[in-house]
Amino acid sequence: MQTGLADFIRDTPEGAEADAILRKCVHCGFCTATCPTYQILGDDLDSPRGRIYLIKRALEGAEVTARTRLHLDRCLTCRACETTCPSGVRYGRLVDIGRRVVEERTLRTAWDRLQRAALSFLLPRTGLFAAALSLGRLLRPFLPRALKAKIPLETRASGPWPAPRHGRKMLVLGGCVQPALAPGINAAAARVLDRLGVSLLEAPGAGCCGGIRFHLNRQEPGRDDMRALIDAWWPTLEAGGIEAIVITASGCGVTVKEYGHLLAQDPEYREKAARISALARDLCEVIPVDAIPQRTGVASVAFQSPCTLQHGQQLRGRVETLLVRAGYQLTSVRDAHLCCGSAGTYSLLQPAMAGELRARKLAALHEGLPLAIATANIGCLSHLQAGTDTPVRHWIELLDDALERKMTP
């Protein structure tokens, strides 16, 4: 694709990056077959190919409008198009650049700005979010139906976290909303790794990865969250002995693995960010399959592979192999490559599209009549659970359950 970027971005690092990405796109249209929004709307401007055209025009200095922004807002950034693209177009990175430019050149409604400001303020702050969740439970009977569905009635108990006792050590991301919504996820990870001879540690203050604000087009505040997380982890890393930084939420994992790139222009943090990215591992990457005792006949489970796991991190089949090894029977899931509609704050800002995608995903997950649905990301877990009575759990909790039964007389 030929480009002619405008002066305001041509000679910047983002301009050079965008230009290289744009030149790789040949508008073949393969991406339309795996784009969730195109599948529903049938509008080429709601496909990766169409959005690339809109971004190209914006970077060349053409007028952008609220309509331009709407097409970009509707993108889930699921990155299924990257998996499909034969030319290796890094669409996810391009849409980040394009959204920033379009955001700066258009004005949102007052209500839209208020929503985004509230989410940007509340979600990254773990303590504040936990307090808001508690208040939401008290007021739940009086809330609108859509919001009520987002608030779980109770939080599953986390269970014990083993004290550090092994020579092998790994850090784990605490996260922002996960400690309040599902504290059992990291605790289950700690128990499983403890059985494998690894002590899992949480550093004080290691909260939000920065992805929430960054993908709300508050990219510099998002980078501030990334720097704060690096600062929280750094003393433990400098002390030595940390093999990996484990991420139990695949949405956070794809962000942390990109720190080296996202902070490459920051002279103070770029080397630290590169080290963090090099150490970052999704939880499924640090559990060897042959370390799990082989069993059969535990229960039937449908696994929903989050987009951030299968497309963002390109980790397909690892979780499924671990669950099968532990004895779970995995049901077949139609169109497993398509997004469930969660996508961070997307389900709050684009509820109609997110609701349609969730309904389609749950229909596919339920076809095999599973006893439970497993996933690898807290956002997907919360979003799916709001639409079904079938228990939705993180896969590590199911693995922990299976190992506990195996080891209990």
C-alpha cells in the first residue's frame, strides 16, 4: 500500500512504525473472515481492512469525524486479523496509533467523556475498585439490569497461599480488578506452582498493568501505570533469583510483554521495560505438561480461549493440553477463534455489540453441555458469567481442584 503521511507524524517514531505497517497491507480481505464486528455488521469500515484505510487517511492529514472514531471504537482489538493476515500486518499496533490521532482531532460527547474518565479513574485503582464493588453489591437491587449483571453476588474464597519455601521463585502480577473479583485465581496459581517446587510471590503495589487507560486512548497515563508497575517489581528483581514474571490474566500478559516496545522512547525506563517484557510469561507457559499427574474422567469443560491468549500472545493449545492431562474432558467449541465481546472496557462502552458477541460465544460454549466454562482472563470470565448460570472459572482453579483431589487420600 502506498502512503504519504502528513508532516505532523511523518518524522516521528510512531509515523515510521505506522508507515511500515501500512505498506505491508495489500487489502486482500482475508481479515474480514475472522473480524467479529464485520461478521455482525457487514460494513467494510467495521473490518480491519476498512479501519486500516481510515487510519491511513487520518495519518495523511484527511479530515476525521465522529463517524471515523466510531468505526475505530467498535474494534475490539482482538487481533484475530493478525493471526489470519498472510502479510504479517501488525494491526493492533496500528490501531493504537490511529486511535490516538483520531482522539486528538475529534470531540466526544460530554456523556462519553464522563464514562471514559470514570473508568480510567476507577478501574486501575485496586482499593477503590474493591470499595465500589462492595457498594455496588449493596445497591444491586436498585441498579439498571445491564449494570446489575456486571456485579457478582459474591466473591469465591481465595483459599490458602503457600508460604515461600522453594529455591525457585517467580513474581506474579496482582492486577487491578482481579483481586476484588476473583482473588482465588492467583492463590490457585500459587498452590499449583508450590506443588511443582516454585514459590510464587506478589510484590507490594504491583497493581494495574496500564492496559486499561492505554486502550481508553489515555496512552500517556497508561504508560505512567506501566512505569509504576515496573517500579513496584524492580526491587524484587534486583534482589535476584526471580525466574519469571507470571501473568494469570492473558489481557494483562499481552500488555506486559509489549512494555519493551511501548516504553522504547523513554530513556529512563526502556531498559527496565525490556527486561520486564523478557521475563513476562503467561501462566500456561511455566507449568510443564509432564509435571501434571495424568487422570481421566474429572468433568466436562468448555474452554474459551481469550483473544489475548490465542491471538495477542499466540499461545494456542497449551491450556487445553494441561486441562486434558489433569483429567478434564474438553467439549468442542464452534468458532473458537472469535471474540466473546469483553475486550477490557469494551463491554461497558459498546454494550450492544458486546452483548451480541457474548450471546454467540455462550451458544457455542453450551453446545457440548459442559459442567463448567474455563477461561484465561478475568475480563472474559466476568463478561461471560454475567450471561450464563453455568460456572465460569479460570483454568488454573480447575487445575488446582484436580490436583487437590489427586493428592487427597
